[in-house]
Amino acid sequence: MALFPLPGGDNSSPHLTVSPASASSLSGAEHPGDFMRLLEAAGTPLTRPPAAGDPTVIQDTHGTTVIAVKFKGGVINIGDRRATAGNYIMYDRAEKIVPVSDHMLLGISGSYARALEVIKYLRTAFKYYSRSQLQEMSLEGQLNEITRVMQQNVAMAMSGIGGFIPIVSAWDRARQEGRIFFFDGLGARFETPEYASAGSGSERIRGVFEYIVKTKGRFSDMPRSPRSAMPWHYWRSRRTSTRRRAAR
């Protein structure tokens, strides 16, 4: 990119144009149909990775894995207390299961600071609606507001900081049941009938949960007891019974 005066016009202020060299380097022939590679060739900060040891690089603090599991009578939300930055544990008392309304919990994974700002906004928006309309916002309206916030956060997520993936657990008063929703980075919403996980360990957790559902039955059919609904309690009790049989 270069600054050139426009020929035959008012040249008191420069105008942004593209030089022939830069135009050829950014030609679509070199990057056919790949917009992200075109941005990388232009050297935009949006896609350019930070240099190693750059003191201006912001180390984003991240919340790690959060889990939501449905059982008879509601939804159990689980999360560790650690917020990490790279290979450092920045804080080990982080609240990652946070209420946003009387009937909704938000599990945080990803950028901890950005997620807390979003939660503050959602709380204010939901409270303002209930006070101005004299009724609580519907579950569908609350989910749509979360989707809108996620879509507005795409630019920060693509810049490498500010990206987060929430898990929403809500009590549906119309159906009288707990429901679990999860989102992708662009704000697309999905509902899961049994469980959801997000964060660094989510892939392994989903694999274990899928195995338990196929071999032991649905979590939503388990009794109304948090202890009996926890899958790791199943693994612990199974390991204990195996040891007892071996001892006999």
C-alpha cells in the first residue's frame, strides 16, 4: 500500500491508493477463494501472529474446561477454579459457573476477562427488561441476546484475544425441565439433550460421556442426586467394586 496524489485533482490532501507492486502481490490468482490468506499476505494485524518475546503482546487469561450434565430434575454444572495464561495458573479461585438471571447459569471457557464483561452486560440487559416490561425476558429472548453478543465478539476472537465459548444451563418454566445450550465461536446455538462441555479438555470429556451414555444409559434418567449423576463417581465406584472382586 502507498499514498499517491490523484492526477488532475486537488492534491492538497493525499489519498490512499494501491501501487502496482502491492496490487500484484495481493492478486486473487495467488490466493484464489481464500480471504484469510489474502489478509495474511497484506500483513494485517488481524491474522499476523505476534513475534516471540514481543513485550507488547497481551497474554490473555483463559478459563479452562466447564461441563453441564442433565439429570432427573435439573442440570448439574461443573468447572474447575483455574484461570490460565499460557502455561501459568494466573488465578485458582476463578468463578466460571456464573448466574446471569434467576433461571440461567453461564459456564465460561476461553477469555476470562471478556466473558466477565459479557456476563455483566447480560445481567444488566435482563434486569432492565424485567423492570421496564414488568416481566422476565423469555428463555428464547435471553438465548437470542447471548447469540447477538457472541456475534459482536467475532472480531476480538479473530484477533487472538477476547474469544470465549459459553455453556448455558437454563430452567425452562414452560416445559418444567432443565435445558443445556452451547455455542460455537460465531454465535451459532445448539441444544444438547444430555451433556455439554467446552474448553481445553472438552473433547476427551465428550468421549467419556458418550461411552457412559451408550453403556450405562442417559444421564437424564439418573436419580435426583448430584452424586449419582456424576460420571466420575461411576468410574470411582466401578474401580472400587473391581478391586473388591479381585480381593475375593
